[in-house]
Amino acid sequence: MTCRYDSLVTMLNLHIRQPFLFSHPMKSVFITALAVVSALLASAQNGTTDELIHYPAEKHLANVRQLTFGGNNAEAYWDFSGEKLSFQSDNKNWTKGCDQIFILDTKLEADSNKRKLLSTGNGRTTCAFFMPDNNSVIYASTHLAMDSCPPVPVKESGKYVWPIYPEYDIFQADLSGKIIKQFTNEKGYDAEATVSPKGDKIIFTSTRSGDLDLWIMDIDGKNVKQITSTLGYDGGAAFSADGSQIVWRASRPSTPDDIKKYRELLARDLVEPTNLEIFVANVDGSNVRQVTNLGNANWAPYFHPDGKRVLFCSNHKSKIGFPFNIFMVNVDGTGLEQITFDTQFDSFLMFSPDGKKVSWCSNRHNGRTRDTNVFVADWID
């Protein structure tokens, strides 16, 4: 199938490049047809013929590859070489049923046997990020407090809620899975840690101040400082490529009823992530600016390599909660552009260190299940 796929796409590309087509009134039709055929053939390569792995409107993505198949696989983040990804998965064939941390080599063919368990296998884990040495990873885990999975909360009055497990602490493990350091040991939630591309800082979310705020520390865990203090959930932060800026998601309850509800949920280690916007600031927390004002849930942000744009996940176009897609916007809030077009879920986009590739997680091409899988693609700017 590979040879015929390559030959057909090559043939269509050669026709598209013929000079007469660039002035032909049907040029856009030919280009669209090429995109559709390429997407369908890519799907055929990956096991189905009627589910797209790459939508024609996704002009910023090329050479899309699916790296996991089955379960919920999310938050896939590049190492400093741009060759490996850390990710979390609850695949029942690999775990006890709740998220554990795995490493995947993107140079290898997609195969579940190529992934490697990094976390302990106990408790629940989240948000793994490679350290600058490329030989270790930090992640949050509840394994010190429990061997089994913590309880998953039910909807609150029909509303979706996230658990803020107070048992989470942040650990560093080498690539054999051995825990070599515990970064946090405070009462309450410590998680959502990410590492600066400069290799000098770690940012994370904590409830140690009584609210869900951002904290920053040196790469060795020293000089821990709180950098947000406005009431609301501040989390999911990431650094710009030069390490000078941060971007994150935040809720800002403002009415008495909203403030009361937020505080009541937080007292029960819960948060309702249905009204979030994107913010940016200097790395020390100064010069805070709100980037989006779209409504609904805008989250999982990451800087474009130029530091002038942000990509994030949003369902602001939806009246029923789905779909979630990835959008790009200038840091001043202008120039909003939709990047992905799955009918259910695209999120957790991250650029490789050289800015040439992206990883993200999606419900596309999943056999019409609810599985979320890891994808990589070339980035076309």
C-alpha cells in the first residue's frame, strides 16, 4: 500500500504544480481534491478508510502520524532532542486503570510495544515533562499515598468537574523509572509542572496558598516563589521558547455566586473547568495580559516558537461542550485562527525544540470509540 500511496500523491502533486493550474479557475477544486485524497489514503495506511487522520482544512499540519492506539493517551510532550515524547495513558492493557507515565520514541513505527512505563504503576499520575539532561522526567503522582487509583468525582449538578487530588506531589525519575528526587512535600495539590526550554526553571500549580496558583522554582527545586494571586484556577502553564514568558489557563470567578461556588468546590478538592481563558505574563509573573475572551473552556496553551503567538484548545464555538479544537492567536488577542478540525477533540499541542514538528492528542481516527491518541506532524507556518 505504501508504494501506491506515495505514487498517487506524487502524481497529484505533479499535476497541481503544472503552470496552467495556477491560473485555472478550477485550481482550488484540484487542491481541495488532493487534500481529501491524501487524507483518505493516509487513513487507509493507518488501518481504516473512512476516518480521516488529517483533515483538508488543517493547512499547518503535514505528514500526520498516529503513535498510540487505544485508551486515553494525553499530554504528549517532547524531550530536549525532539526525538522522544512523554505521555500519560490509562490503557487497561498497560495500567491498573488510571493514568501512568510512558515514554515513546517518535522515530520508531507506532507500536504499543515501543512505549516504556516510567512511573511506578501505582496511584494516579499526570503532566510529565523531560528535564534538561534528557535522562530524566518530572511528573506528579499520588503513589506515596495509595497503590490503587483515587476515586473519580461524579458530575456536580450535571456539570463536569476536575479532581484536584491533594495527594499529588512532583517527582523526578530517571529513564529506568527510578525515583531520584521529590520536588514537593507540601500539604495539598502540587502538579502540572513544566520545564523551561532554557532548562533553568520549573513552573507548577499548587494549592499551598489556599487557592490554585502558579509557582515557579529553579531547576533544582530551590527558590520556590508564588507568581499568581488572583482568585481562580491558574494552571497548565508553559514557557516561551526563550524562557522569558509564560502562558496559562485561568478561571476568574467574579460574581458573589461564582466566587462562592468556586471556593466550595475547591474546599472539596474539585474545580469546574468550563469557563477558562488564556493569559500571558513575564516569567516572574509581571505584566499579566488576558489573551482570549471567548467564553467556554480555553486551555492547554503553548507558545508558538516566535513567542508572538499562542496555540490553545477551545470549545468556544460549541453550544453543547464539543468539539474541542486547537486554535492559534496573537498574544494581543488578534488574528484568531482554527488549526485542527476533528469533530470531537484535539488538544495538548506542543512544538518540538526546533519548531519543525508538533505533537498533540486527538479523538480522530479511533475506530469511532472514545479513545484519545497521540499524533505528531510537521508544522507548516
